[in-house]
Amino acid sequence: MARFIFTTGGSFNMEFEDLTSQVDGDTAIFTVNVAFKAISLGVYYNGQLQTGQVTIINTTQFQLNFSPAVGTYVEVVYSRL
């Protein structure tokens, strides 16, 4: 899957994380390695951006309104806090 991040200038610290190792069929809460800016979080489920399906818990955790099935993918992009 190709991933593109575009910017119109300035500096930013974007992070990409594959959280698939946290998918177990029951978990809906996911943890990232680096604190993120809430407004910057993009969550992808099987390559599809999730809108209206994500609740931010704190600067390193978010919750999906469903539990991804084993064998599916959860990936995120975000700006560091």
C-alpha cells in the first residue's frame, strides 16, 4: 500500500505506526509509542481512513467504536506533541 504525506511548507514531525500487533479481536483501545497532537491523528483500518469511529483517550491512546478482527490491519499517522 502506498502512503503519501504532503505539506505546504514549515516543519512538522509526522509519525507512522503499524498497530496491527495489538489487534486481537477484542481490543478496541490502542496505544502509540509517541505522544500525539489530537487534531493530527489519522487512523486507518485495512487501509481505509476512519472518520467518526475514533475517540481519543489521552496523548498516547485512542479507542475505535469497534474491535478489529484478527487478521485485519490498524495503522496510524500523527504529529508529535
